[in-house]
Amino acid sequence: MGREEKLLELVERGINTVKDLSRELGVSVMTVYRTINRLEERGIVYKKQGKVFLKDEPKTCRVCGKTLDGRNDFIIRRGKRSITACCPHCGLILLMEEGEASLILAKDFITGKPVNGVSAFYVVGSKATPCCAPSAIVFENKEDAYRFYRGFGGRLCTFKEAMDCLKESLKVNKVVWTSLK
Ligand SMILES: [Zn+2]
Ligand SMILES: [Zn+2]
């Protein structure tokens, strides 16, 4: 679990002063401030009278900060919390950073229906970039994914392969991981 995720859980439990957070997380006050500022920039928390509060529904992508328009949503559920990324590209990056999820919901590119992100097929790095680049596009069935891949290139992947493939292309393209800045 990343530091941001831990901090959010503490805040959810009502531990929301910088001093308490720094003690609970075992990091310096400065680090807590930096973490909070990052979360605030992305619209996930806000500060009031020296305390941190969660915003009800983050309307921006946790990774790139784009406004969520619901078209390419990639939802990661962990217990009761759910995190929404603007698209599978950002969703997979979130999963790389934060690890396990109890449920992953992606949207089928053809039908727009929510599909299980783990059993879906992905075309990574094609010429089509509906949201973030390199794009990762989700299909419920392999045939659709294959047809798309034939037309737009990239790589046809399973969920696990898509993660590795994206990791690889991020390295190759030296794309800055906005979430790690
Ligand atoms: Zn994003
Ligand atoms: Zn995106």
C-alpha cells in the first residue's frame, strides 16, 4: 500500500491532523505536508483549520489529474474504497503502484459496458489514443480486441501482459509518471 493510500485510510478513520498523521505513518511532518498537498492538488482531500478532510467523490483522475468524464473509466475497488482512473492507462499505473484490488472494472471499448478488468483483453500502445498515451484499450472479448489490433496496431494483451507492456513502454518512452512527481 502506498503512503497516499495509507494516509487516506487514516483520514477516513478520523486521524486528520498533520501531527497525528506523521506519528501514525512514521514519517516527518514535512513528508505528510507534501503528501497532503499532492492529494489536494488532485482534488482528493482539502484542508480546513489545520485538519485534512476527504472530498466525497474525487472528480479527477488520481494519476494524471484529468477530469473524469466517465467514458473510459477504470475503477479499482479495494474493500469499501474505490478509486477511479480516467482510463485503463492510468488505472494500470495505479495498480502498479498500489498493488492489489478486490475488483477491477473497465469499460468495453465497443459497447461501453463495465467489464471485469482482470479477464478483459487489452490493446496497448495502438495508434488510437482516446485518453492517455500510450493508450490501453479494453475489450470484453478477444475477437473485438484482435480486430482492433489489426486495424490500429499496438499489442494484444491479457490483463497481466498489459501491465508489463505498459510498464515497458513507459520506460522506453521515458514518460514521466505524473503520480510519482
Ligand atoms: Zn488519468
Ligand atoms: Zn487517461
